[in-house]
Amino acid sequence: MKSKAKAWEGVEKMSLAKMERRRQLAKLSFEEKIRILLHLQSIARGISMASGRKRHQVWRCGE
């Protein structure tokens, strides 16, 4: 029983951390959110290239 309670404590702690991270991301400027999106797109492109799947275009923005 103790291990189950400890596991739920971990889940609750993780859930609170996720909510806090979402609050932090919501406060970012639009420009910062786009920068993060472009970074994630380039990561996804690299993964799809390595696995031999269709390559997706990374958006081009004037920076």
C-alpha cells in the first residue's frame, strides 16, 4: 500500500509541474513561441529524415 501512495504522490507532483510549465509557456511573447515552434519543426524534420519518412518543410521566417 505504501508504494501505491508514493506512486500517486509522484503523479501529483508531476501534474503540478506540468501545469506550472504550461503557465510559463503561456506568458511567453508570440515571437518566442514562434521561435520554439521553428526549433521543434527542425527537430521533427531531422527525425523524419533519419527514419526515411517524408520530409516536412520547416517554416522560413525573416529574422
